[in-house]
Amino acid sequence: MLKNNEIKARQIGLFFIAFLPVTKIFIMPKDASNIANEDMWISILISLFLDAIGLVSAILLYKKHGTSFYSILETNLNKFFSKAILFLYFVFFLLKAFTPIYEQKNFIQNTLYETAPTAFTFVPFFILSVYLCTRKLRAIGRLSDLFWIFTVVGIILLTALSIESADFLAFLPIGANKAKILKANYYITPWFCDAPYFLFMIGKFRKNKNSTKIILLSFLASALLTLIFALTFYSVFTFIAGRELFALAEISKYSTVINSIGRIDYIGIFLLLLSGTISAILPIYFSAEILTKILNLKSALIPAIIINLIFFIAFIFFEPFHVLIITFIHKIASPYLLVLANLLPFAFLILRKKKTGLKINGEYNALFKK
């Protein structure tokens, strides 16, 4: 029977499908199109490939050590370097959290409200975030069991409604933008870099002969959902795709079905918004968990309140600086995110496996015991 801190490999796979594609369909296709035009899909494909490298590295790391990432650091490095690496990932998740929260807030306020909303309409998001951050990882697994259906149905519905307006010949000629492909890939990096999610899950689920296959196939399915939505988006708007601010609300509005019976695409939009809410909370969840380990706290409540309060103040009272922060994350911090997500997990493979005398039962051990 699973412990409270454990989830199943199946739930990790559904986690990838439920939450990873959603954060990439609000503004990312628009920004990739704005830079690389019809070659935006190549930029996205490169980012997905880099994420695959990070994920495979984390899988190999788990196979080698058979324990959690916290225990790997504890047994191979001294206290200072272990906490230093955890702090780097703490900053990583803080940076990764800002863009999806910004997108959720702007999308909801600018597309779903007929009257001008107040800044405090987004307060329930932070209340939910604090609550979720105090739950065990098993709660995330249970949410994955439910929300993958929302994500898949939402993306399929919006894509199906958009097909009749799509012009897939708009992607020709392939590779015409050359240098802009890498430029777009660099800018969209913060929307990807998802391997650390799994890195902090290793040691918290029981391996079996099919767990690796399940995780890799689920990541592939997540990547396909992301790529299919982005391809459909550009094929609908072609050369003006870079001007469409919210891909989610715009992609299906030219469908003849919608013109005949109304905005049934709102069903897909609301389903994706529900998944997107959890997706936007996930970086905060993992940052709170890491801060709990760094400070040797028994509960994540205090870190959860502190982190969410910081974001609450930033989004409610410092709105004029949001664009500046987004620009910093995407143009300056992208290499930092890329290194911690895709290169550092690979580098950790050189750490030797040490016998610690700890019983590995799928539940990760407390870090830095006194």
C-alpha cells in the first residue's frame, strides 16, 4: 500500500499530460510565431527535445541511485553544497512560476469579464495555491487522474473546431527563417524546462518494469498535444499569428459551427483554464517543498504562505513592472533555467552511488537530519 508521500508511475504520466501542455498554449505560440514565423514549430520541437534529455537524465539518475533527489544530494555532497543546489532550484521554480500566473491572470481578466475586473479578483488563486502547497504529493497525483481528461478534451475540441480554418501549407518553405529559429527557441525556454518536476518526484514512486515506458510515452503524448495546438494556431492565423495575444480564445472563433450554434469552444476553454490553474500553481508547490527542506521545517505551510504572499504583492501592487519581469525571465534568465532543467540532471549522473544503510521503500527520507 502506498505511503502518504508516494504516487504511482501512472499518475506521473498523467501529470505530464494534464499539466505540461496547458501552460504552453496561452501566449507561447504567439511569441514563437512573432519571432520565427512559419518555422515556429521547429523552435518548439527543439525545446521539447531538450526537455526529453532532462527527463531521460532524471530517469537514469533514479535507476542508478534508487532514492529521492534529496537523498542523492545528502549522501553525495556536504550540507552546504546540497542546500546550495536546492536553493538554485528554489529560484528556478520561482522564475518558472511568474509567466503562467501572469498568463492566467491576464487571460481571465481580459477575455472572461464583460466589465472591468478589480485586481483582487485573482485572490482565490493564491488561496487555492496556499492550500495545495500544504498537501502531499499524492494529492497532485490524484489531481492528475482527473485533469488529464480536461486537458485532452479541451485541446482536441479547440483543435477540431479550428481545422476547417487551417492552412497547413503556410508552413512552407521549411527552414526559411534560419537564425530566427534559435532566437525563438531561446525566448520560449521558460515555457518548457519541465524535467525538474520529475527530478523532484524520483524516489516517491515505486518502480516497476513498465514505469519508464509509461513516463516516456506520457511525455511524448504531452509533447504531441503541445505541438499539434501550436501548429493549428499558426495554420489558422498564418502571418498575423504573432499579433494574436491569446491563442486559446482566438484559435477557433472562425469556425462555422460556432457561427451557427454559438461559442461551444468555451467548453474547451474552461476545461483548459481549470487545468491551467493547477499548472500555474505547480512551480509554487515545488518551490515551497524545497524551501521546507532547506529550512528543515516539518510543515510547508509557512513557506507556502511566504511564497504566495510574495507573488500576491507582485501581481496586485506592482502591475506596471510585469512586462519588465517577463522580459527579464525570457531574455536574461533563460540560460539559467535551461542549465538547471536539462544540463544539471545529466551532470548529476556522475555522482557515485553510495551505500547509506537507508531503507528505500519509495518514500523519500528527511533531508539534513540533525
